Amino acid sequence: MAQLQADEMLYIPNRRRLTHDRLDAGNGQQVLHLFYGEVELIFDEPDIAPLGEKLLQVEQFQASDAMAWSDGEPHSWDKIRDLLEALIEQRVLRRVSDAPTGRTTVSYPERLGEVPAGREPLTFSAHDNRCPVLTEQAFGRAFALSNLEVVVPVYRVAHPALDGDGRQVGENNVAPRTLFLDLPTVRKQCQYAGSRYQNELPMNVTAMKAMARQWPDLLSLTEQFRRAFLARMPPRTPGVLTAGELHMMVVCTLASVGYVLVRGTHPVPNGELDNGLAAMFRLIDGVRLVTNDLVRDAPEQPVTAQTIMDYAERHAVFHGPHGVCAGPPALINEYLQVLTGAAPAPIEAQPDIAARLGDLDAALDYGLLGQRVESVVRFLGATQGLLHERLRAAFAGHLPRTALQECVEAPIDVAHYPLLRDDFPLAETYQREIKLSRWLFARIGEAFPGTPQGTSLDELAKLDPAEQATSQRRLAEFFAHGLPGDKVVAEPICGELAGVAASAFALERRCLRVVEREQAMLNQRLRRPDHPLTGTDLAVFTRPRNGPPLAETLARGLGVSVTSDSSSTVLGYGESSLTLKD
């Protein structure tokens, strides 16, 4: 980039994309933050704060003018040039001389081009026995419908389903992608002010028009569900909704739409899903993206409609992998006011939410128990991740290197594990997942008084020290003497590996028992049969989010097979085997 000259004219391209907020710096001082797409500019130094304020006011300016944007002495040209060049580099500013000439029209194809022609419209349903086939195709392992929620979170169960208009509920974000249909969709560039203004990715106009047609009903169904949820799980502070409480309500709303598809009796056929329920799902699925982050920061923090809007703008939540949010800001605000209880819906829709769901109480239980299942599996995956880090530390600098060490020290990042959250260092990421899982499991347990559901996750996963000592001794013996000479694990690694394995496998068995218990209660509410689970089943969910389970590391690094269920873990190598039980 050529060096900026003092007489050059600059402007903010797509200026309606620029938004701002004044946030507490932690010392009571309000600091200006500018947001431009995914770029965040923080003016926390007193001498440059006036520059940020001026950028909110001007359309274009001569570069040298910025020297005077100060509450004291004018800035030096060298300092201002560096600041402005940084903004040009981040595409917040552009030289007028580089501005495009003429008006350009942006068009988008009707399809994303991801799906082979002729893909059959399928969804998870109790109408047939396709769930094992669909999960095998999507995840590489077959799951019975009675255990679907172990691998597909309850908020995604309805994604592939068709509504009465023949549109998929999840639109372009359908997961798993093996069920995505890539239907013809009208897409246009966004012209709404804010972070999505004239983004390169388009709005889904087809979905927006469908929801606009049902807007009053959509608001009413949202309000009706909120009332039912809060009657079941009242806020701890009357009149105040926290991030965690809103998140649970949002997920239960999404789950209730999946409920009508996968319940054991009178499931709704694919293509006959109520359009009001489908619209309710599509709109609140975007809110989940915000609450999913807010609840990880502090589940007890109060939230409002404005909180959600501000967070979505600041953190580019309006942006997705295939497009941006299509809702006009005024309608988004109206919806969030109704969702949070700050304003009433304009009508009382009929049929009401209870009639459309068939059994509102069972739908609520499905959402609550489904979140409990997910919290247990996430707790297991994150704890296994910490144990893997403990093993990695034991191998640090160890020589000679072995195949096991290569497996343990392989990178754990988004490139290899695509659903891993990478906002924080790896160990902190695991700790945050564990903390959130504990909170959700306990908080939702309050909705099931007098049942085992009220027990804390830590109590259910507590390991017995005597059993652990015995298991560790037996595992150390197996790794030192049950393997051929070229595979034997020597000290000091052997003792640490045995300790990690004893903890990981005991925790896995306990979590399997908890998940099976939660699924049994969930299946009872949906009138579905039960089906046992294995450690390999849980790994389908945990692996892409947390890294390799220990069973995989032992198989690749030592050639040791591991099979586990809720009662035992069996390790094998050739004719040698070891069975661990509680």
C-alpha cells in the first residue's frame, strides 16, 4: 500500500455498517467502541478518543484534518498517518481515489451448489426406522431414534424437516449437511444499517417473506411458549431474565418443534410441520447463537432485548457461513421485546402453542432433558480433554519418541476438530465447558423435584479413591507387561498413563449411566423404547468438539482396543485383556 499523503481524501465505505457503543472499561469509565463488520476499534486512550467520536460524524475528510481531532494539542502527522493507514488496512477507511465508479448490482444464485441433484428429502422421524441410516451417513455411526439426542442436540433435531411450504426448517444452515436440500432461494444483498450492511454474503429473502406473512402469529406463539416455560421454570429473580434462563428457554422452544417429529406416538410426517412452529423455530434459532455465547460468559447475568441486539452487532452474530440475518431491525427489536417479556404480542394466535404441539408439558420435558443429556456429554468431553492435556505434559521432552507420544502431541485445533471452540486457550476452553455443564445440569434439575434428576453433576461423576488406585495399578501392569516389547510403556510415562486411563474410563462409565438414565426419562415422555449406549457413541459427539478420546489415542498409539459401556471397560491387545468395573 502506498504511503498515505496529507492531502488525500478518505471516506468510510458502506458507512451504514458502522455502529458504536460505550462500554465500561472496568474502572467506571465509559470507553467508545466502534464496530465495522467484524472489526472492533477501541478508543480507550484519552488523546485518540476524539478521533473515534469524529469518525461517527464525518462522511469523508482530508487526511490532514484528523490532526486537529484532539481535545488538546494537534496530533503529529506521523501519528495520524499510522492510525489512518491501519484503518485503511482494515478496510474501515478507503481513499476516495480508489472508490469504485458507477453503481454495481450484486446478484446471487438460487442454490449454494453443495448438494448432488435428486437428494431425497429426509429427516429424523418416528415414522420410519431411517434414523440409524441417517446418523450413519452423517456421523459414521448408527444411532437408534431413542438415542438421537446424544449425537444431535435437541435444538438441531428439526433442522432438516420440511414445513407445509416445502422449505427446510433450518434453511441454509441445516445440520447435519448430509440432509441439506439446497432448495431454490431468493437472495439479496443486505441494505439494513449495522454490521451486515452490504455484506458480501446475502440475506435469505425467501425465508424473510415467509415469516413476514405469519408475523402476528409468530409473535403470539413465542409469547405463549415463554409463558409456559417460565411457569415450569420461574426466574430466580422475579421480573429479571438471566442469560442462562433465556438460553434454556430458547433451546426448549427449538426442541419443541423437533418433539412433534420424533415422539413415539402420532409424530408429524415430514412436509406437514405446522408453518407457525417452523417460523417460530427459524427466528429463535438466531437468538440461540447469542445466548450460546452469553451463557458461557456468565449464566446469571441479566439480559434484555437491547442486550441481545447489542451483542449480535458487536460480535457479528448476524453473520452466518451462508448469509446474513434477513430481519429488518425494527422487527427484530419487536420480536426480542416479546421474547423477553418486555412487550405483549399483538394477537392471541389460534390454534395455540399447546394445540400445535399436542402435549406442551412433554415438549418442555423433551427440551429440558435434552439439554441435560448434552451437558453430561459435554462435561465428559471437556474433562477428557483436560486429561489429554495432562498426558501431553507428561510426554513433554520425553525421549526416545514413540508412536503413542506422536498421537498425544498431535495438534488439537479447529483445523483437526472443526467444532472446537477457540475463543480461549485450550485448557481454559475445557474449564469453561465444564463450568457451564455443571450449571445447566443443576439448574434444569430444579424442574424435576423429588427425582434423581436433582443430583449434581459432580456427585454423579465422583470417583472412588480406592477403586481408582486399584484400576491404576492394574492398568500400569497391563501397559508394562501385557503388550509386546516394542509397545511396552516405560516409567515414568506408564504410571501417568495408567492414572489418566483410570480416571477417563471410570468417568466415562459414570457418564454413560447418567446419560442412559436421562435418555430413559426422555424416552418415557416421548413414548419411545430405550437402547443402551457405549463410549464410542458418546465419542461421536465429543471428538469434533474436544479432541480425541483416550480410546482412540490408545488404539492409534499402542494398538490397544477399548470397548466400554455403562458397567465395564475392556482393554485388549492380542490375547491380553483387562476388564475394569466400578
